[in-house]
Amino acid sequence: MRGTVLATSALAMAGVGHANVLVACGTPMLRSMRGHAVVQTQSMSSEATGSDLLDQLVNHEQQGIPKDAGAKGGVFDVGRMHRLLAELGDPHKRWPAVHIAGSKGKGSTAAIISSVLRAAGYKVGTYTSPHLHHIGERMAVNGCALPPADFTALVAAHEGAIRVRVAAEGGALSHFEVTTALAFKHFADSGVCVGVIETGMGGTYDATNVFSADNLGAAVITSLGYEHVEALGGSLASIAAAKAGIMRPGRPVVVSRQVHEASAAVLQGAARDKGCELVQAAQQVVAQHEGYDTVDEPTAYALRERVSLRAGPGGLLPADWSAGPLQLRLVGAHQHDNIATAITTCAKLRSEGWDIPDEAITAGLQAAHMPGRLQMLQTPRPPCAVGARTGAPGTIPPWVVLDGAHSPEAASSLATTLRHAFPDAPLALVVAMASDKEHREVMAGLRHLAPVAAVFTAVPVVGSYHRAAAPGTLAAQWQAAGMLEPDMQTGGKRAPRCRELIQASLTAAYEKAKHELRGHGSRGLLVITGSLHVVAAAQKIEELAEVIARAQHHEQL
């Protein structure tokens, strides 16, 4: 089976051809290859030292990203990342990579590609950021996050090597750089067949951008926008150029549909200059919405979308290829581009000899999910009072939707999807955001949810309130956004009057939002959004934590 820890001995050879690199585990990806050799993996220490090494490093996620950090001459430096990896034995050279950059959709695209490859039998390491609850979530092997105790052991096992490089680099190594290196080491020690790697920010100078043409299966660039614009050179063109930095000469790059022509032009020029085959995902796969379903059983993903797929005119898939309707956990029109990009990437890998049957594509798509991205929970029904009618107003618990939307585009996508799926449901909104986001623009998108109540609060951002936006600031920006669209309508009807409230804690905001929904008759929606930080905090609310735990237990049966 492909999960067996095997690799070609050619991986250790300099100048190896790309075909050799793609033979990574058990059953070869290229059936013509021979001469596999068993790789002895290094076992991680089981002793947790409680090292505070990572806490001593600069943490841009917590402190904010400096201007031009990811541009030429900025604070990010791939050179020191290569030196750190060399100290750890160059673990990133022991498996082929699918490297994903983008402004929107790269996490979902990574989740789908990883799920498809696992369904095809490959042992997959998936590196994403940020995490919700513990840092081991960033480095999953076959969908299983590294447990906190094992992450502590991983740090302890390599603390000496890391400290050597921290000292040699004058303390410049960052928290993200060291975490990335440890993830790559974990993947190598676990004997993964392939790594699906999401960039942190940008591309050219990102800590993940260490793969050579010899072990890059494919580069993938999702939709580009203005996110992190100040850190990536100040323009849409500079952002696109930074993302294009993950391309490698002679290796394919799969590109999602681009909203901005300027981005598309930069990517096309970079691919041409580097001799990369540029594969347009929108020309290869067409996704068609067929409807929404709600699942009335214990599940952390109660909202599903039915999607049909067919081959586009690009020619990578057979002209008569089709699938579905499939019931997917990643929902919304904004996911259709991510689905097309992921399938195109897998089809391109298959054209180069990877063993990825159609059945794995459909199975992987249906299994793929992303916690905190339009994640809908079915909350328990409260005990009925004596004499109360079942289904009477106030007795039907709301659906709770957790979504980490923190950009104007994501907020608009959230509103569009929910109002398409639930056009008439009463809705209460809970919002908490980081201080460095586009508050007014995000609020303008969220106002299209037409809530009966909007409750503003604050949660820690990476463990600190230093970067948390004040609830009063969010309320003011909500009002300002409303002044720009005073006559906003939803579904042809005027939006209902919205009560605007501030609560000191997320738990209080959640209870207040539930209270505001009572008495509206039909089953309502309680939407918690604004950042992945508020999603993570919401998942710890006792009532919601019990729902998630019950759903996980049900799905494991």
C-alpha cells in the first residue's frame, strides 16, 4: 500500500530527474520506476521538555507584519530558511510537494487536494496556517493533527539544532520559519508520500518557498486580491509577482480564475519567463450548483451543497468526464473555483504518472472539510416547559454558523451563500475582528446578511488582546457601512431593522444573540464571524464544544 514508508534512493542524489522524485511510497507513482529502498525514519523523542524556545522568537502573527516584509529587501529571508533546514537534514527534499499560494481559497484548495490524494492511497502531509486551537493542527499527516504533547517532543528533539541557527542568524529566525521547518521534519520522519504545502504570506520570500524543480509536483496559485498589500509591495502587480515566486522552471503551475486582469497578466508573464506550463483551472473543470441540504444528524457540517462537475474545454480531462451531483461539506459559490483548481491539480499530477483514479477525486471531494469555514452546527433543543408546544417560537434552537471571514470578499461570500441557502431565516450576528483588518468594508459585506441583531465583542488574537479590535470600533464601522447603503435590500425585500449591541465576552455575545432570535417563529441562524480567532474561541463555548465532540464521535462510528 502507498502508506508504506518507502522512497527511491534517487532522492538522495543531486541532479535527480523529476520522474525519480515522484516515486515516494510503496506503490510507485510512476509505474515504470524500479529500485526502491527502505528509508529508516527517525523516531521523535517521547519526552516533553516544556521548552519555551518558540515563545522567544519573533512572532509576526501576534505582533503584526511589517511593511514590505514579503517584498525584496524585507524582513523575510528564504536563505536563512534553507540554512535552518540544512541543520535539520534537509527534510523537505525527502518528499515531493504541491505548493499553494494565493490571497483567497488556498486553505480550501489544500484541503481538497490532500483529501483526494489520501483517497487515492497516498500518505499526505498537509501544512496550513493559522491553526484554531494548537499549533500541531498546522502539520497534519493523513488528516491527523500532531498532538500537543508530540509537538512539544518534536521541538525538544531538535532544540539544539534550532538554537544553533537562531544564534548564527542573530536572532532573526521567526516563529513561523521554525514552525515550518519542524513541520517538514515531521513529514519526513513520518514517511509521507507527498506534502501539500500552503504558503504563509506571499510566495517569493515565504518560509515555505524552499522546493526545487526536482521535488515540486506542481505549483498552485489561487485567486489573488489586495490582502497583505502593504507587506507585499503595495500593488496588485507586486502581490501577483510575489505569489509567482513559487513557480519553478519546467514545472506546471495551476492557476485559479483571476478576478483582476492585472494579476492574470503578471502570472502569465512569470510562467512564460520560467518555462512553466500554465494550466487555467477554469478551462478544465466546470462546477454547477444543484442545491443545498441540511443534515439532521450529529455533525459539525450540517450544511451541504450539491454540486455537479464536468470537463471544461481545456482538454486535461476527457471530454465526457463528469461527476455528481456530489454532496460537499465545502459550500458556496466561492468554493467552485477552489474545487476546479484542486481537481485540475490532481488531473495534472495524474497526467505525469501519479495514480489518482476518478473514484479518489469524487471520494476526496465529498470528504474534504475546513473547520471554521461555513461550518454549521445543529445545537441541541432545550427542554420544553410543561404545556409548551413542540416547534413553538423559541423552542427550536438556531443553526450556529462558524466562519472565519475577515476580508470584504469573504464577508460578501458568506452573506451570499447563507442568504441563498436560507433566504427567509431570521439571523443574528456575532462579530469579533483583529484591529488591522478592513472593518468598514467587512461590515458592508456582512450587512447583506440582513440580521435582526448584530452583537460586537472582542477575543484574543494569537493569545493577546494587543491586535483585537475594540467592540465599539466595530459597532461604529457597522453604522458607517449602513450609512453608505441606507436602503439596502436582501432578496428583493428591505432588510429588517437591526439591533446593535456590545458585549464584553464572546460567551455573553453568544447568549445575547440567541436571546435576540427568540420569538421570530422559524428556525434561525446564529452566525459567529470576523476572524478564525473568534471561531476558535466559539468552538470552546460549552454548548458548541459538546455538539462538535458528539459529531466527531458519530462520524467515527
